Amino acid sequence: MNIAENVVRIEAEALRRLAERISGPMAADVGRAVELILACTGRVVVTGMGKSGIIGRKLAATFASTGTPALFLHPAEALHGDLGMVMRGDLVLALSASGETEEILELLPNIKRLGVPLISLTGDSLHPGNGQPPSMLAQAADVALDCSIQKEACTLGLAPTASTTTMLALGDALAVALSERRGFRAEDFAGLHPGGKLGKRLARVSQLMHRGEEMPRVAPATPMIEVICEMSRKGLGVAAVTEDEALIGIISDGDLRRLLEHRGTDVLKLSAGECMTRDPRTIPPESFAAQALNVMEQHKITSLMVVGAGNRLEGVLHLHDLWEVELV
């Protein structure tokens, strides 16, 4: 347990030092890196070998899911044809603990030939006056970012542990800073994750509602016997009462039961306008499905009328529709 605790403490200390560099001597370089990526008209091409490559794959996925187009390029595969994935207008983000990874260094002439900006994340200390020259990758980079650590968390000091943790954290910091600068919103994230839980939670009412011929709709003068038939055909337990496309009331299964209880079969002689509930609960189509569920739960109803400008009926949302997106 002491070893496990020590690993976490060493990695936490490496992250603390990284945060101090970001707020101090590396602040300008981080800012330049963000500006370079923002100015990129293509994609961020992330590359790295070994454990750095694994971190690179994760960072490419993070960039892509937070509004920055990105892909991962394996440097060895790049040397055997995949270099064609890098195009003018792209930007290369290269990860290397030593900054001397042979496969990445071999890519540099082609990166320079294409005029593609290069940002490096290396483990060599880039502080002025540390007595050590920067690695070849850091020297070649337009912006070199310092992921140096005092020691690895591995007891042998060999396995990439603290070094890969700092690379991951710095890459995440860039991705989040970029998403903030782009004004990336939760609904944008959801749009890129339609199969994920967040994407389902942030579905719009307009995506789930029944519209057109699926909507149970009657006019104020419609006899109640026809209203019941319309409700049965559409199977939503409610009928909207509209006049000139505008919603003026609703008749629900509950309304119908209460009317029959108090007035018996005389209800069948009445019109929809005489039986409807005026000013029903409504929701705009651009609202989130989660907001619709909140309204249903607060008012103990199972259907919501979806209305647009001028109280125009655009759809009907039923509680069952929210089951499909796992909100219920």
C-alpha cells in the first residue's frame, strides 16, 4: 500500500510542478500553442511512439470531441505511406518523452516541407539556464512545451508513469482551453456523442416529439365521440384542440374520465371546445428533453404540447418518448 500511495504522490507532485510552469515560465508558450491551433484551418495531427503514442491517441480523441478536428498518426506507419494524411493547413502535435524518438525525428523534414506548424510535448526541461540543450524535437518545434518531471513513479525509474501523466494533463489543458475559446457548449458536445449518455440527456424536444399526422388534433366544434376516436387512433392519451393552427386547449384521458364520472354519457353530446382544458402546459421545440421531463414531473402529467411562435402547435411529446433516451 505504501508503494501504491507513493506512486500517486509522485505523479501528483509532477502535476503540481506542471501547473506552476503553466502559470509561470511556460504561460506564453501555452498561449502561443492555443493560438496556433485556433488558427489551424485543417486538423491537429497527433503523433507519438510507444506509451507517448497511447497518450496521443487519447488526446486526439479529446480534441475531436471538444470541437477541435484531430486524428492520430502513428509515426512508424507515417514513414511507410501514412504521411499522406498530413496536409497543408494541418498542425502536428508531437509527443516524445526524450524528444529524440527516431521515428518522429524522421518526420520532421516532411513536416517542414509542408509548412505545417509543429508543437512538441517533450520530457526534457526547457527552463533557461538549466545547463542542458533542448532535444532535437523541441528545437524543431514552433512551440515547445515542457513536460519534464523529477522522477518516474516506477520504483525502477524506468516505466513511463509520471511522464505520461504530465503529457496527458497538458494535452487535456490545451483541449479544454481551446474549447473555451471556441465557445464550445454542452449541446455541441452532445451533438458529437449522439450514442452517449450525455447526448441522450441533451436531446431536443424537436427530436422526440410526434408531429404532422402523428399528432392527435381536433377542432373546437368536433363532437366528443370523434375526439375519443382520434385519441384512440393516435395512442398518446391526449388530443390537442386547435383553431387556425394555434393551440387553445387539450383533452386528456384523465379529463375524459372525470367528465364521464360527473356527467355520464351526456359528455358524448358535447363538443371538444366545451370539454377541453384551456391554457395547457406547453414547451418550445428547442427545449431539452430533460427540461420537458422536469415539467411533466412537477405537474404530474404525461404529455406536453410543443408550441412555437404565436402558440402554433408543432408537436406532442409523451412521457414514453423520454424512455427512449433513458431519461425515465
